[in-house]
Amino acid sequence: MRLENQTKKRYIFLAFFIVGFLFTRLPGIESDVVNPDAVNWHGRAEQFVVGLKHFQLEKTYQHYQPGVTLMWLVGPTVEAVKQLNGDLVYNQDTFLVFHHYSKVVLIFVQLALTMYGIHLLSKLIGFNKAFLTFSLFSIEPFFVANSRVLHLDVLLALLLFNGLLLTYLFYKEKKCSFGVMAGVLLGFATLTKSVALGGVLMASGFVFLYRLKEDGFKKALCSGFTILVPAVLVFVAFLPALWVNMREVLEFLYDGIERVGIRRGHNQIIFGNYTKDAGAIFYPLVFALKTSPFLLAALALSSSKTKKINIKKPSLSFFLTIFFVGYLVVMTYSSKKIDRYFLPVYPYLGLMVVLGVSQLKDLLKNTWFRGFSVLLFLFFVILPLFKLHPYHFTYTNPLFGKPQDVHENILAQKPFGVGIPALKDYLRANYGNPTLGFVDKKPMAAIYAGSKIFDINIDGTKRYDIMVLGVNEEVPEKVLQSESKYVLKDTLFINELEYWKIYVKQNTEIN
């Protein structure tokens, strides 16, 4: 009877979790963000499907990351929408339809992976702690923001974390099914982003080393291959371009990782200074600015409890700490640094909080402490989710000041296509149907007449009547030196940020 009551409670908790998960992600996704990378992934997914349909398998390799799992999700989704709606094609009127359904599918895949993660972690630390772990990081505003966009990083975070949980279960219980599933999920993680290859190597190497002394070389090697072989098979099976020319594809993958991921860098503005390589300070800044005060306080509290390290019999926290420290070292070494690359660390942070705080039993029994914790959670986590909706990408830790001050003086906010549909509606309502110039024209070009969108770094100023600059974007030197002069006419604010600045060409009548 007691077991039945526990099972019912678990189902109730999970039902509330599912409702909360979807409630924080689905409303408003049809018009919140059209990120430039998502426009690229739509194009890549379309070519991916063309390659599969016409057996032009070389087209299934599109990008070094390589983003294959996302293309497997977006491509068939778009194809189904096309077939169910009279064979629609991509244009300025239909893009948001395809984009909406693709994001819905991605969100439900994230939910499935999250529920599976709770199930796996329950086997290691019990249901209550597992539930709290996933609840903590899943509701973080920055994590929610990235869950709502069509991109790779949340998908990577969940695949990677679940794969590592399965690896530890395989080490503890010696069930081959855990090892095989670990390989499968880590293979999909590597198909999502190539950095997950480190997870495959870590997982297979970990079980090999820790089985070596106990079971001998042959059994240890077999254990390592139990993870490695399924990962390789998944990678090859779901990237059909490898079937055509494996060597060439692998060379392109390596070249892209080394050239773009490691050497090229990425534009950032830190402490008011422009840089291509943000240095070692970048991810600590992201951690501080993008993590809620509630989670930061919980992490500080959890670290107050000293944890014993047993290298001979590694705990789950030790195993994961080794991996995620290594992950951050690699991300810091790479010159290309982007805030969302920190996302895979969030499941680990949630687990560390739960494992650490759960040891402070006397404190947890204190009614005042529990009440204060609930208030902090409501004020610093739940309230921002409502206040920022649907533009959660603008979230900044309020302890560092107003969003505009933070982005001007500490770490600059990227435009990232936030509010692009609202910007389009605003421009049409106030300026008619003008020609537009952007620093990154892809998001607006997806939903606006392509013949009226121009790149202000490439195209001459005679071609567009209105120049739109995103948050922290400066007027290009080419425009400043041109004969055409633009005057700041209007600003579209999003969550207290001067997000889109509208400049109109002098002596121009807008129709």
C-alpha cells in the first residue's frame, strides 16, 4: 500500500513537471525568436531531406558541428507540414509556420530526454533527488530561453548528460544494456555537436580503466568497446554522407572544428571592449550573469559541505566533475566562445546542488529556511519567467544591475533575432513597406520580402531607406563614410533593452 502511494505521488510530481516544462516553453514560440542560425538549419535540413529522398547522400553533411540530430528533427517535420498543407514551400509568409512546428517537435524531444534523465538518475540517487535535480536546471531562465529556440545546445546538454549517467550505471551495475545505450546517446550527442566526442572518449576510457584492475584487460577492453562501438555505429548510420565518402567528410569535420571552433574566434564585447577571443574570463562571466541568484546561492550552500574523494571507487559527482572540468577547459581553450556553450554544465550544477544541500539535514528541517528558499525561488526564478516572456533571452542576473547597464559595461547582449517578428510588424505599421539594411539580414529576410533586405556591410547605402541596428551593434564605417546620412528615428525596446534601433535616411519619404 505504501509503495502504491509513493508511485502515485511520483506520477503526480511528474505530471506537474510536464505541465511546467511545456508552459515555460510552448507559449509564444511562434513569434519570439528567429535566430540567424535557425534560418541556416532550416536550409540545411531541407537539403538533408532532398539528399535522403533522391539518394544524394553527400547532401546530408552540411556543417562541421555537425547538427545532424537537429536536421533529422527539422527536415521530416517541415516535410510533413508541406505535405499536409498542399505542398507548401518556404517563403516570407510560411517560414514562421515551419519554424513553429519545428520548435514544437524539438521541445517535445527535449521533454522526452528530460523524463528519461529523471528515470536514469533515480536509479543512482533516488527519485526525489533526481526530480529536484532536473527541476532546478530545467526552470533556470537562461536554460528555458535556449530551450525555446531552434538550436543545438540544449539538445546536446540533455543527450550528453543522459549518456554520462548511463555510463556510470554501466560502471556500477555492469549491465551491457546500460553501456550500449550510453554509446547510442553519446553517438547522437556527437552528431549534434562534435565537442561531444570528448564524452564518448571519456565514457569508454572511464569504464576501461576502472574495470582493468577488477576484471582484467580483456573484460575491461570489452567494456570500453560496449560504449565506443554503438557510438560509432550511430554516428555512421545517421550521417549518410559517410556512406559515400567517409574520409572526405571526416576531413571536413576536423577542418571545421580546428578552423572555426578553435582558431577563428567569435565577436564579443566584454567590459566595453571588442574582442575575437574573450579569454578565460568569459565563461565565469556567463555563469555569474546568466545563472539565477537562487541557483548561485544554492551552489554556494552546497559547497559548504566537504565531500570526500575516493579515486579507487569514484562517486557519480567525481565522475561528472572530471568530465565537466575537462569540458570547460576545452571551451576556454577554443577561441570561439559563446554564452550558450555553457549550457551543458547546467545539469551538472543542478546535481551538485541537490547532492550538497541534501547533506545539510538540520538546515533542511528548519521551517524558516525552507520558507525563505521558496521566496527566493519565486522571486529570482519564477517571476523573471513571467516578466521576460516571451523574450527570455534577455535574462540577466539582477544582482549585477539593470540589463542595459550590464550589457553596456560587462558582457554585451547579442541581437540573435530576438523579437524579429515584432520588429517586422512595427516597421510595417509605422513606416509602410520600406527597404531595410541589417548587419545580419538572415532573420528578417526569412519573414520579409527578400528583395527589400540588404547587408549594410556589403551593399551600398543607396539600396535601403532604413537601417536597423541590433543591441550593441555599431554603425559600420562604410555607412559613416557614405554620402547617405541616417538619423536615429526610433527604438524598439525589449525588456528594458534598446534592442532594435531604427535609422532613417535623410530626405527620404517612407511609403
